[in-house]
Amino acid sequence: MYQRILDLAKLLERKSFFLFGPRGTGKTTLVKHTLKEATVIDLLDIRTYREYLKNPSILSEQMTKPVVVIDEVQKLPGILDEVHRLIEEKKLTFLLTGSSARKLKRGGANLLAGRAWWAELFPLTSREIPEFDLLTYLNRGGLPSIYPSEDYFEELRAYAALYLREEIQNEALTRKIAQFSEFLDLIALSNGEEISYQSIAGDCGVSANSIKNYVQILEDTLLAFQLKAYTKTRKRKAISRSKLYLFDIGVTNFLANRGEIRPASELFGKAFEHFIMLEVRAFLSYARKNVEMYYWRSTSQFEVDLILGAQWAIEIKGATSIADKHLKGIRALKEEGNIQHFAVVSLDQNERKTADNIMVFPWKTFLKRLWNDELV
């Protein structure tokens, strides 16, 4: 088992929590190894599911420990009314896990009115993998069962089929499975690019509204997240469309049929950018930092890959030596005067600062400082 950064026991000292994460990120394993004294109710077990479906009130009769875990809570949203009552009346602490928030968000479920906070579990990060190897990660991704596997391609194929079958088809999130599957492949091909609903709709043969619904399904099932556009620039007009990133590099590679990612290739650069995005996103979530992530692109085609609130503007380059040509977007944004710090994260060997105060971070240095909480 990998030593995960997310400390469930510490979280539950403060409050009850919803814990969401895509299938295969290790929620059940983490619960099993860190909450050994908790009562665990597994709603994937058909007998348990039927028992609580008939009578959710038996929850109170079976509670003998102060912490209660309900696994895959989205399968039975009605149980949350009983959870609400038990938090109020018996002061029990709950961990409510799931791989999809769609039924809870859209089915009018009791979300406990602030009595439970929200946490997420992501694929493995560089900090969680002993002897981390960048090229291995860029090819295999960070799902705990897939990163160490020599048969990672077959594992990724099985994962994609499992997602479509159990999350999409069984949960009836859309009736058009074939179209959704084609959409998924197209989204993987355009991972990290601006979302054009009309263009994707034309390629899939469905309406733009259907594509918007498909994107929402990806977000609700935690398979993707949007990176919003930074629009607070005045000297240069900004693009307002969001970008979409999938939650794992390996899954993205498989769906996009990329083949092996090799150093110094165009695909390496795209995967490296994706990797840094995922690391920053995981850090902000695990550290419970209230910092928004953005990207910036002007109508005149200046671009910065990542903006963290008003603190950092970060360009991500898979280059081994950063030169002036890599700094055009950063310098254009720097002229606006809205951001405090500017940096490039790359394969450069040495940390340095340019004459106009732009930091050049080797990726290992950047991630060390990030996970040590020295940047944000």
C-alpha cells in the first residue's frame, strides 16, 4: 500500500466528511488501513444495499462505534436523512464515500447543510510514490493498481470499460452510451485545450447541449475538471472559455490512443503540463487551500498555463533549457500588475531567477517546495 497524504483520521477529528474520488483511486483501501476501528457500511454489497433501502432507520440500531463509514453513498441518497439525524442527535461522525456526486447533487439529496465537509482523493502524486519516475508516470498515470503494473495498458483498457459500464451505463447517466464513448475519446484527444461545445458536437453528431451534459457527467463522476479562464487583464483582452483536463494521465493516454510517450516529443510536453496541473490541484485540495486555479490566454495569443489566485503565474514547459522565447506569455501577463510572483517549471537542471524576477524552477524543486508548503 502507498502512504497517502490525505489523513482521514485527522479530518474526522474536526467534522464529518464526504470523501469523493474516481473509481480506483484507493478510497476503500485508505479507509481499511486508517480507520480500523470504524463501523463500515458497504452499499456495493447487494444485501447491505437492500437492507438499508428497505429501512434506513436501522442505521441507528447498528452503530456501536463513534465513527461510521458509508461506502458508495451515492447509491442510496435517502440514507443521508438518517445520517443528518444521527449527527444532530447522537453526535456521531460520518465518512461518506463515493465515486460520483451526480445523484446527490441532482437528485435533491440531503447534503447535510454544512454538517459534513467535502474532501477528495486523487490518483497517486509524486510525493506518495517511493523512487518516483517521471517518464513511468507520464505513461501509466497515478492509479494505485496501474502505476506499478507492467501490464498497465491492459489495466487502463479494463479501467475505461469499468467506468463506462458501472458509472455511466448502470447508473443510467445517459442513454446514448455509444455517443458518450466517442465523446470521451475526443475529450482525451483535446485534453488541456479550450472547450468548444459546437465543434465537439459536430464531431460526435449530437447537439451542443448534449455535449454540455456530457461534460457535466465527467465532472460529477470526477473524471475531469475545468480550468477556468483568467479574465482580469485590461491591456490585453482575455479569452473566456474554460479548459478541460481529465483526472489521470494514464487514462488520458489510453483514451487518446497516444502510444508510448518519449522524452523531447510533443506528447511529452502535453503530458508534463498535465502532470504539473494534477500535482498542484491535489496539493491545494489535500492542504485545504482556498486558492483558485486558472489559465490565461489573450486574443493576441499570449498564454500562461496556470495562475494560482493572485499569487503565482506559472508557465509549464517540457524543455531542458528555458530561453526568452518561453517567457513571452509570462512577461505579457506581468505587465498587467495583477499577480505577485512569476515562474516557469521545466526540465531545466538549475533553479535561477531572470533579470525581471521570473523564477525558473526545475520540476523536482518546484514540487518539493509545493508539497513542503513553501509556495502557496
